[in-house]
Amino acid sequence: MLFNSLPFILVFVPVTLLGFYLLGARGHSRAAVAWLVLASLFFYGYWDPGEHALTDPWRWWPLALICSSVVVNYLIGQQLLARRSKSLLGVGVALNLAAIGVFKYAGFFANDVLQLATDLSYILLPLAISFFTFQQIAYLVDAYRGEVRAEGFINYALFVTFFPQLIAGPIVHHSETIPQFGKRETYRPNLDHLALGISIFVIGLAKKVVLADGIAVYASPVFAAAQAGAEPTLFEAWSGALAYTFQLYFDFSGYSDMAIGLGLMFNIRLPLNFNSPYKAVNIIDFWRRWHITLSRFLRDYLYIPLGGSRHGPSRRYTNLLVTMLLGGLWHGAGWTFVIWGGLHGLYLVINHAWHGLRRRLGHDLSRSTFPGRVLARSITFLAVVVAWVFFRAEDFDAANRILAGMIGLNGVQLPASYYGLFGPLAPTLDALGWVFADTDGFHFGGITMAVFMAALFGIAFLLPNTQEWTGYIAPNGEPGTRAEPSLFERLAAALPRWRPTLVHGSLLGVVLCWCLLAAFAQTPSEFLYFQF
Amino acid sequence: MSAASKFLIGLLAGVSGLVLGLAVLFLGLDAVGALKAPAFANRLSFDEKLRVLRADPPQNLKALFAGSSTTLHGVDGELLRSELGLDGEVLNLGVQDLRVNQIKFLVDVFLDQFPTVTHVVMVSTLLDYKDCGSVEAKFFQPEDVLDYVSGGWPPEIYYYFRYLDLQGTLKRANQIGHLRTTIHDLESVSFDPYGSLLLDVPRNGVIDRVWDGDPITLDPPCYRSLRALADLLRDQGISFVYVIAPMRPGYLAGRDPDGSLLAEHRTRVRAALAGTDAIVVDAHAALDMPEEAFFDAYHLKRDKAQTLTRYLGEQITTLTAAPERSHPSRAGSALSQAATRAD
């Protein structure tokens, strides 16, 4: 079931909310938690990757897997709480890694790494396995460290399966949600939380349905053409790469907003996952803002155990590279994800080395100028866009074709009608080899796309983000704002903030309705005869 | 009342207000004749035809003309009906810029709606044989389209929400009335009672790209779709007439100067239809239309479309009445016959 589907919004959420509060308000908090667990498992089981019949056992395999994963990890966790055993922790972590290894990476290692001609396509990837295994590995490690309080099974099951965060995060830490399950006020309807939760959900829904899905139509054809062997020209390549850069951000941050909003409707505060990542002034800053809960997991359970920065610069850089390579692989079983992770590892190494050099030169890294920040943001954004090309492309060759296009190696082409727009410059551009023609397979969205992209650019770079606008406070209490806001952030801060008023409710109601209509609509893209 | 309660009331008001506002907009535009048809395929020529079909469904339909704009603009439904002397109706279901796989899908869907059909005629050019491997055949949702054409529940306004296209609706609001009456615009939807749309577009109303036509690469999946269509019709006992439409000589001189593309196309069509009951009529070869007969690369002017229609009427009458109708090599012999005439 998708967050942006009508059955989810109009049936599943209201029914689950109603059941939760009917039970909770009567003092049956354990029953309310059990209800949420059942609802979450229904939500998870509703999804079927293979379109099996209801009677087909394969239809229920992912559901059986997550249930057994919860039970086994809970039992191991209880044992670790009772007896601090390194070997038991090893078994627990190995079981989780084995599950994700078999279901997610078996095909990749057999076919791409070992070059075996083995067909493992029958192994279906259970939805969200990367998320619920990481969450539970963290739980086991913390149980071993003695940082976990003994909890009942039902609370643990809800910590793992709570539907708002189950499919695509945030990767919740047990210390953030389990304590909330023990609070009496969690089970009482709270209209303030409901209003704020709905608002954040609607903002996320609009990011996904209007912005991400809207710009996706300009990204997909360019990547598909490159995959088919076409060599995108300069503007095509840039439009595809930038469109995907914004699509991914608004899609993923929209989904995270929806998760946070849904959690709040149930009086559960989930951690922030995005904090305006494209406003980052360097790659270190980017990873503090992009998929924050994954960065936190990789830092606490991989980078620091590997030694972190404790053994000198070269070991630190090695640890960074290893962490980011594995982080890349976590996103998907393919070489392009490994390259993407490796690139970000390299960026981080360069960034840390640069900071180290500046510190040795006596620079104060906390001070910066406006032009300096603009330059830093531009370089960071450019580096991120280049890496996204590998993240999105199906293979290395397709990514290379797009990158070649982005540096002009595949020529420059614009629609024939643009020739006149360049006025006296047009003949010069012509002489420089620019082509003004409408040819088959030319994927350039033109002015409409440029206007849309400029709007997305403005939203991502200049406007306050969801938590800044609504004042949402994460469970750890940090809203995630920067210590030194930029000029634009100060200007944006002057915009009216979200408040639970009739006007804000009405406006968000219109946005919600528009998104629901978009989810309901089957309208194909407009076909313009005269453009064929 | 708490602030949160006011917010929630506002939220409900916002949701219902937008639905109500859109309903008023659709009803208002409809009242003044400025509402385009629901965007089932978001192709004006198809969506508007469905609207006409819903308002005036054909009774006892006998001949279905299905194809791209070549069929839509090339066949005069009313004239053909009298030429064929049918005791039932004719429907021109041509849709602009369809590929052969989409035409097959269209016919498949509408035969369920019109079980009385005895003849299917497809008037086609090279352009229909592009990109079948990449263009999705299913260009509309059949259940919704057939429900809409049948009339009844749900009401028409439901489809305006189901196929919401606010931008297109507003953009077309001041054009649709004109497009429903003119025959001088490429985007005209001024269908005759049989669904045909014979046009007379001035040269300055046709952009160069449409006048010269795109380069064409014949796509093998298109011929497989043609075969599938012929098999489907044979299995249902429906007579299938395939027409190679006239093309503008100037266009062919630019795109196919040595005639090899058209020759290859003829061979492939013949191969695709071999062993089926399909009849092939090569109107391009038989009629040898001059440059002035066309208003763009592929489409005949109104009077010449009537010439083509008369010719098709004769051919269909002769060939479908011939005793060797079910002969396995019929596709090949019919093609040879037309080609011989042209020689």
C-alpha cells in the first residue's frame, strides 16, 4: 500500500486511527499497540511484488519473513540483556546480514561479482528489508552494550513494524520510539498533534505527487535513452540529471514527511530524515542533512566501530571510504550504487583533508562570507548531481554517456524554434556547431521544464523546509536548523509560519484534495498532434 | 473551539471546496459549450469522438474504419455508406497519430462494444509503422471508455474528475467551440455523423514539420501487430480490408527518393497478412494522387478524400463479394491486382 494511494489515505489511515484511539482512550494501551502492529502487518502484507493469488504461499512469504525476523531478534535481544555475550551478538548480526544478503545481494554477487550464470531472479526482494534489518541490528548492538531497557514483545514489534516508518524510513532508533509507547498521553487523541501531523503529511504528499512526479517526466526519458545507447547532448544531459536530482529529493523527503506526519497523528514523534540537503555548504554538511537517520546509523554502527577518526588521517579516510562504499551498496545491489557510494566517500575524504589543511593554516572554519557560501554550495551541489547520475543510471555505460553529454562531448542541440531566441548570436552558435532541430529521440523539456525546475530550485534552496515551517520537533528535541542561517534563510524566516488556523487548514485542504484527485486521476500525458 | 478544531474544519472545507469548485467549473463550461471531452487518452480527436458516440451511439453498426489520422481524414463515412449500400451504419474510428499496435488495441476493444460489425477497414501510411516497440498499445482504459460510451451511470462529470486535466480544460475552453465546427484547422474535431473528419487546411496552417514529415524507420513489431489484428478479425468472422493510403509525392521524394522504403513496406505488409483473410488495396499505387491533392505530408484534401472513398467503396464491394474470398493467398493476389492497375 502506498502513502499516496486512495485506499491508504481514505480507508487505512482513518480506520487505524479510530481503532487505536478507541482502544487507547479506554485505557487498553497494550491492545492499542497490538492493533497498530496488526494494522502495520496488514499494510506490509498488502504489498505483493509478484502479483500472486491470495492462496499462493509465496504471496505471504515477505510477511512471514518480517514476523520471524521480529521474533528472532526480540529473543536474541532479551538474551543479550540477560547475558552480555559477544558470540550471541555475532549470531544475531550474522542472521540479519544473512537475510539481507540472500534476499538483496545474492543475485548481484552471483552474477555481477562472481560472474556466475545462475538465475536467482526467483528470489524476491522483500519490501523494506534494508530498513528493518538495520533497525534491529542497532537494537542488538545496543542491547549488548547495555543501552537498551527490557521491553515487552508487543512494544518491540511496534518499534520495528510501525507502518509510517516501515517501508522507507526514517531508520528509527529504539531509544526514540519505544519510550513513547510507554507514555499514557500517547493513547489519548490530541487534536494539536493531529492538525500538525495532517499538515506535515499533506506537505509530503504534495512534494511527492506534484513536485517529484511532475519533474520525473523530464528525467526518465533521458536516462532511458542513454540506457538504450543514445548520447544525450549538453542540454538534454543536464536537464535529465537536474530533473532527477530534484525528483529524488522531493520524492524521498516527501515520503519522510508523510511518515513523520503519520507518526504524529498517532502521537509518535519520528526523527527527522532531511534538513534541506541541497543547502549544504560541503559534503560533510550534506550528509548531516540527507537521509539523516541512515548517516547516523552508518556513523554509529559502522564508521565508529571501524575506528572512526581515532587512528590518524589515513585510517580515517579508509574508514570513510569503506563506510560510504557499503552505504552505497545498502541503497541497491549494483555496481552503480557502489560507484555512487565510492564517489561520496572520495568527496568526504577530500572535504576532511581540505578542512585539515585550512585548520593547519590557521583558518577559522566557523566563519564564512556570502560569496564563499554561494561558491561552496554550488560546488557541493554540482558534486552531488554528478554522483546522482550513477545512482540513477542502470549501468556504468549509461552514466558515462550522460556525464559525457554534461561536459559537452555529445554536442549541443536545441529545438528549431529556439534559433530565433538567440537573435544576432544565433549564426555564431550555428558556426560553433550548435544544432537547432527537432529530431526523433531528442528529449528536452524546453521552457516549461526550465520554469518548473526553477521553482523546485527555489523551494529546495531558498524556502524553509517542512520542519522549519511547521515547527515540528523531533523526538530528540532538535529541529535541525543551522547555527548560521544564510541571507536567504533569514528572508525565508520572515514568511508566515504554519499555525493551526482556519485559513491554513483550508489551504492545506485544497492541497490535500488536489493530491487526492491526482492519485485518483488516470489522465495520460497530453498528446499534441502538431508536435509529432 | 480550539485552534486545532478550527484547522480541521478548515481542512474539510478546503477539500470539499475544491471538489465543489471544480464541479461548478465543469458544469459552467459545459453550459456555454466550452468544455472539452474528458481526457480518456488526452488526444482531442479520440476524446471528442467518444463524446459524440456517447451522445449518439450508432445502431446496427456494420463497417468500422479504424486507423490513424489517414483513416480519420481520408474516408467520408456518409459517402462510403451509400457507396457500399450497407443496411447498417458506418463508423470512422480514426484517431490522430496512432501506431499499428494501438490500432489493433482500439479495434479489439470496440468490437466488444459493436458486435454487429461485419467489415473492418484500415487506411494506413508508412507513419503508422514507427515505434510500435516503444509506444504503449493501451492508450486508454477500455473499461472506462466503454462505460462512458454506453452512457448511464456514472454521470459524465465523474469522468472529468477521473481524467482530471484542468490545464487542458482551461486551455481548450476558448478553442473547443471553434474546433467543433471548423474544417480548416489541423486540430479540428468537427466530425460528421459517421465520425469522419474531412479537412481543408491551408498551407500556412500546416507547420513545416507536418508538411515535410518525420524521418521514418519501419518497426518490425508494427507488422506483428498488423498480423495479430488480421488474425483477430479472421477468428471473429469479420472481413478485414487493409488500404495503403495515397501519400504526397513531394513528401515521398524527400523521405523515400528511390522508393525503397515504400517497396519494403509493401513486402512486409504482404508477408504479415499472408495466410489471413485480409484484402489489401493499394490506393497509393492505384490513384496516383498529385501534389495538390494533399494538405500535408499524408492527408488528402476534402474533395480528394471523397475520391479515395469512392474508390474504396468500389474495391470493397468487388473484393469482398468475390468468390475466392477465403483463399489463403488472398492478401497477395489483391495487392498484385491493385499494383497491376497502377502499372
